Amino acid sequence: MKSFIELIFKKEGFSLDSLAYVFCSDLYLLKINREFLRHDFYTDIITFDLSDLNSPVLGEIYISIDRVKENANALGFSYQEELCRVIFHGALHLCGYGDKKKTEITVMRKKEEQYLRLFKKQLIT
């Protein structure tokens, strides 16, 4: 997974300095969401870009395992596939992809699918 995430940054034209993934509960991520983003709702992921301008990517990505499990069940995906999608989603945020507008969401989903297919292909070979 680590080398694949590095590949995502390389394919997207970014240098990676350091990236930390923190896997946590809904309650822990809700606390972060309230404290740092002033949002009072559950989410599956929060990404913090800690990079300096024109420097390699430095970031922290917080993922709620509770939310990933629930979303996987609701969407009909395996837990492992949904977890990979969310992991790649966070990396894509740090590559500049957004998900607030409909057009951004469409692009983000296409990129997630692209990297999920590539990751699965690499697992097979």
C-alpha cells in the first residue's frame, strides 16, 4: 500500500515528503471535525495538507473505520475495497482534487476508480 500511495503522487505530478494515516473511531473523527473544521457531523475522512508552498507534500489523513464499515455496507462494497477507496481519496485531496462541487465529485470518483483498478491489477500480478 505504501509504495502504491507513493505511485499515486508520482502519477499526479507531486513529490511526497511525509504522509501519516490515522485510523480512528467515528467519535474521534467527529471531535476533529468539530474542532478544526467547525462541522458537527460524522465523516469518513479528513485530510490536512501541512505542506509549505512549492514543497513536497506533507500531510495527515484521518479515517473513521466505523464510517468506512457503514459506507461499505450501504454501498454494497467490501470493507477492504471501501477502505482502499478512502485511502486513495485522501491522497487525491493532497494532489489538489476537491469534492465540494458536483464537477469535482465526478472527477474525484473517476480518479478513485482509476487507482482502485490499478491497485487491484497490481495485486493480481
